Amino acid sequence: MKKPTINEVINLLASAYGDRKWKRRLDPVGELVQTILSQNTSDTNSHRAYTSLMETFGNWDRTIKADTKEVADAIRSGGLAEVKAKYIKNALQALKKETSDLDLSFLRYMTVEDARKWLIKLPGVGMKTASCVLLFSLGMPAFPVDTHVYRVAGRLGLIGRKISADAAHLEMERMTPADDTYRGHVLLIEHGRKTCKAQRPLCLPCVLAKICPSYKVFVK
């Protein structure tokens, strides 16, 4: 079976889960902090931690001036509080030096590649975090690859099984039309959570069954 195209995958997933339209979640700095908080925890916990952080300090300048322990206490519900507090403080301090007003809107006028390189220079910011900021806050066609996207895209043959996560970002961006980047990303995540699960994928009712080269591997 030949591997499907990203267009086939996105259209079938949209028929199953409904289409997805881009809507800004947070300002770029807020998205940066939210993405750091989302590492190794659920969306519910990370959102709770972000809300607590905002209720505790109110703005980023106060967060920067706060003691790391105070930041950790505010984000305790998100897990790994001490580690994430350090990342958040370091990233915000570096941002403050680069942009005194903590405004990252200028990134939208760069190419995705250049904007992501700029963000990755910040301490604790990697490929996925930078891509999330560009996609979710600025509407740029960066394609974040989390564990769900990596797994589903690999099973579909869209990316090689041995490709690195960082390289997968670039490969997914290369094959996906810019206007479909957001819907493709969120639909692949939804499919990974609901159907193409890590341990026991639900292949029989899967909307991608007829085009998935891994279908026969799991259904014997």
C-alpha cells in the first residue's frame, strides 16, 4: 500500500472529528509560558497552572522579579514545578533583555525558519515550544510535532520511523499546505488521543483504515 498524502489524511480526519479553524489562544509570551507548563502533564493541569501563575503575579514583569520558589509554588499543579519555574524565569529574563516590552509580534514578519531560530536561542525553548508559539499565537505555518503527531504520522508513513522529532517538524511543514497547518496539527493530535492510541490503536473503526499502511500490522 502506498503511503497516503497529508491532504487525504486531513480531509478524512476533518470528516470524522469536524473541521478546525485557527483561533488565537494567547499572546506570544503567554503561549511560550503555557507551552513550557504543558510539558509532561495534561492540558487540564497546565491550564490550571497558567491560571494560577497569572492570578499570583498578574503580569510578566512581576513574574520576572519574583523568586523562583514563588513561581514554582504558583505553578505547582502543573507538575515539575521547580524545573518549569526555572525555565520560565530564564526565558522571560532573556526576553526582557532582547525586547524590553516583551512584545514578540515582530516575529510574524519573519519566515517560519528565522522566527523559530530566534525563539530557540532563548533558554529552555526547543523546536516544539517555538513552533507552538508561532502556530497558536501568531498563526504562522509552523507544525509542532508532539508524541501524538509523531506516532500517527509514523504509522501512516508520512514520516520515517527513525526520523528525529526535530526533523519531523520540518518534514511535516514541507508536505503540508500552509493553510492546512493548523487543522492538520490539531486533527492529528485528536486522532492520536481518541483512536490511534499508543498501546491499543482502534484500527477497525478508524476513518483512515483504508489508506493506513499500518492497518494490517495491528489487525490480524
